[in-house]
Amino acid sequence: MYALVAGAAGVYLLLVAAVWLRQERLLFYPQPVSADVRVPAGWTLERVGVAREDGVRLAGVLALPPHSDGSAVIYFGGNAEEVTANAVDAARLYGERAVLLVNYRGYGESQGEPSETALVADAAALYDWLASHAGIDRARIAVHGRSLGSGVAVQLAAARAVRGVVLTTPFDSAREVAREAYPWLPVAWLMRHPFDSAARAPRIHAPALILVAANDTLIRPPRSQALAAVWGGPAEVRTFAGHGHGDVHLAPGYGEAVRQFVARCLEAP
């Protein structure tokens, strides 16, 4: 019996060690750059390269509408998303406003290795780059984060003045999501990238639109609702029945909900 218990404990410790060592591979899934980056008819595409202090170069695009009013949206994607491919949906989701789509470190043509600290610092640098861009009104910038990107968007909204925050299938913290997925692991001790959005949300006063997939089995609706409950400003929650984590953006009314919310937040004073 002692040998069985000792053997089981040894196997468990090996599993814990493996998760500790490989957790970045469980959280981040870098994707290659899209071969075909398209924009809506009449829009133009500006290639973006932002150099960071550590020598890493971030790469992406800025989609520019034919008739810009100076407002803009920064989009942060999921953990397996190459964001420049979303340029084609810029008008459908955000109307006629500029959209910045820059890949995380290690994704697309961006250099470096992803981590929570790096992604959040990069997000602030991207905001500052966009705010100083000719034709962009720095007082009328909104952010949109999906899944993992919600954790980045929330921390950016806590650090910079944004007019609105759209969060698609967000979590209160990545640690809580991991606890649900791996109840047999000491997640609180293991996670190097907790993305604790709930700790920062109370001090964010910009309005939020929180988009929930009713059939989401990866980030379950209670995780998104817990974030909405502690949001410091007004928080609107929209739940889409019959859709899950990967296809919520295809739900009827999803694009219209985002577009109308962004328009309200970014309308000229």
C-alpha cells in the first residue's frame, strides 16, 4: 500500500512539474501571419511596426476607413488568433473608424515570446503609438479584447484613458478558468500568467460591453458574469444562446451590438 501511495504521489508531482514547465504552451498558441489580409471596400491598410525597448518588434496593420472621424479601436485577440486576418470585418464590427490589429509577441510577424507582463506592456505601447498617429483623436480610443485578449484589454483600460471596452467571452481571471479546467492541480501556486481582470475592473470607469456565449465550455458564462459584477463603470452584458467560445462572433446580433456600443462610446463630444 505504501508503495502504491508513493508511486501515485510521484506521478502526481511529475504531472505538476510538467504543467509548471510547459504552461506557456498551454496558454499561448502562436499562429503564423495570414497570407491574405483584406480590408472592406474603400478602406486602406497601413503596415505597422512598433519597436519595443527590449529590441522586440511588434508587427500588424492599421485599417483606415475612407471617411475617418479620428476615432479608433484597438483589438486584442484570443490565444490562438492571428489578428490581422480580422481587418476585413472592421466596418461590420466598428463602423467607419480606424482599427489597430497588431499581433502578440511570437504571433504572426511579431518577434519575441509571449507572457502576461510582456503583452500588457506592449498593449500600453500600442495605445501610445496609436494616440500619437496623425489623424487619430487620442481622446476617442476604445479597446476590444476577446478571450485571452480580454485580460490584456482590461489591464490596458486600467492604465490608459479609453472611451469604451468591448470584451468577448472574458474571464474574471485566467487562474479561475484554469481551476475549473484542472481541479486536481494546485493552480494558485503554478500560474505565472494569472491575468487577474477582476482585481483591476473596479477602478475602470469606462463603460463595458460584455459578450457571453451561452454554450461556452472553455470560459464558462459565470466567469464573464463575475467580471461584469465588479466592473467600476456601467457594464452591459449580452448573452448569445446556441453559440460557444469559438463561434460567438457568428451569432445574429453580435456585430450590431459591438458596432452600436462603439458608436455610443466614440461619438464626438
